[in-house]
Amino acid sequence: MPIRLAVLLSGSGTTLQNIIDRIDRGELDATVAGVVSSRAGVFGLERAKKHGIPAAEVLRRGFPNHEAFNTALWTEIRALSSDLVVLAGFMSLIDVPPDYQNRIINVHPALIPAFCGHGMYGHHVHEAVINYGAKISGATVHFVDTEYDHGPIILQGAVPVLDNDTPDTLAERVQALERELYPQAIQLFAEGRLRVAGRRVFIH
Ligand code: GAR
């Protein structure tokens, strides 16, 4: 049985698209049970609809605080009976209920613990990497805990930062890596091959 994914997003949904494409090509033993967006009218929702995937909006700005937002968010997620929650450009902090510990994953476009944390997303990350003068960057797939970009690391890969890189050219290189690493991590989860011990994730 393919595992059921709940995909959470706030934007264009290129990460969602990659997951859909991998499933269609038979490279990922999963099904997208539903998509939840924290922003209204984003293109990620269109992508879901186009593929006949149930899509819901739980708008962060529609709630007075983190708690109220998360209560509504988890009502949607639980309705999908998902095995794994996949953050795909999801820009809000999510609570981790005890039964979903190590069942929520995220991809960050840098080598955690560098260039991550609140406000470090998308373009901001690549700009910071270049401005700092780092020679390598990369992508990190990790389990989600209650801090931004912080939970146990599942997979990491590196790419060079070139002298003539702009945030856009570096983003392209990092995103190509993300498109490989994220489905790979989901597949490892689907096969039950990840074991978490404290901060360390062992693959077997
Ligand atoms: C991805 O590059 C992902 O690494 C990044 O947002 C992008 C989502 O793109 N996530 C973070 O920065 C998380 N801290 P998308 O909205 O087109 O899928």
C-alpha cells in the first residue's frame, strides 16, 4: 500500500509538483491524500486541483494566533488520515502533536544548521550564503520539531557556490538537488528504513 501524504504549502508548489511527477513515474510509493495551503489563491492549490487532489485553505492570517491556526490546521491534516506530513514551501510554524513526532518532514535550501531559522527561506537563504562568502551550500531534508529548520536531519547534499552566482543561479542548483533528495527521503520513510535516535537519523 502506498503511504498517504498530506502536503502543506504556502506558494507556487514546485515541490508538490515534483512529488506528483515522481509518483506518476512510479519512483515514489506514495499518494498525495490532500494539500493544505496557509495562503489564499496560491498556485500550489491550482496544481493540486489539476491533478484531482483535494485542496484546502487554512489561512494563517485568518486566525488571531499560532494556537488557533494550528488547531484548524491539524483538523484538516487529521481528516486526510496521512502517514506523513510533507512541508513543501510551508511558511508557518506547525505544532508537532505526539503521534506525529518524526512523521512531519521539511526540505531547507541550505546546509542546516547554517543559513536557517525564522525568516530564512527561499531567496533570502541564497542571498545570505553568497553575501557570507560560503563556498558550498546545499539542501537538507529533516524531520520537523517545534523550532524552524531544527529537527533530526534525514539527508543532506552539497553544491558549490560559484564566483559568478546570483541568488537565482544558486537557487536553481540547490533546487535541482532538492528535487532528488526530497522524494528519496519520502521513499526511505515509506519503506520504514528511517530510525531516529535523539538528533540522529539512521538509514537501514
Ligand atoms: C523550496 O526551495 C524549499 O527549500 C524552501 O521553499 C521552497 C519552496 O518552493 N523552503 C524553505 O526555505 C523552508 N525553510 P515551492 O513553494 O515552489 O515548493
